[in-house]
Amino acid sequence: SLIKGKVQELLNNFNIVSAPISINKISTGLGLTIVEKELDNSVSGALISEKNTILVNALHHEHRKRFTIAHEIGHWILHKSQLNQSLFV
């Protein structure tokens, strides 16, 4: 599938061959900055595309933060050519 192919390409590009996968290595390599901030509990994070920034809720559990960062990286990879808005929550 498209997503599996994109994931494999990403892992290959960063020479990642086994778990655990370094989310920080990937985000840094893509030129993305991760910023933790206390947000409303209903907001896990956001991609601020014009600033190449992933905003993540500092109040959430570390596992949730990791999922959120990976989720926003997915938006960055899959929709980068369409990212003409400044914020994706």
C-alpha cells in the first residue's frame, strides 16, 4: 500500500532497521522541530507547516506524545505538497 511504501522509504532513508524507532531522529532529519506545550486535554498536537513545527501536548503521557509526533510526521510526508495552510490540528 501507499502508506507501507512511504514508511519503508522513510526507514530506509534514515537507516533504521530495528525497533525502537527514533522519532526524534526522523523529525530532525525531516527538518521538523518538536515543541511541547500545555494544551487543552482534547488537543494532542498539531502540525504548524509554515514553521516546520510539530506541537505536542506536554500534559499527555509519553506514549501518547510519541504517537502524536508520528501521526504529524505522517501528515508532513503524505501531504507536504498540499500544506498551504499554516496549522493542522
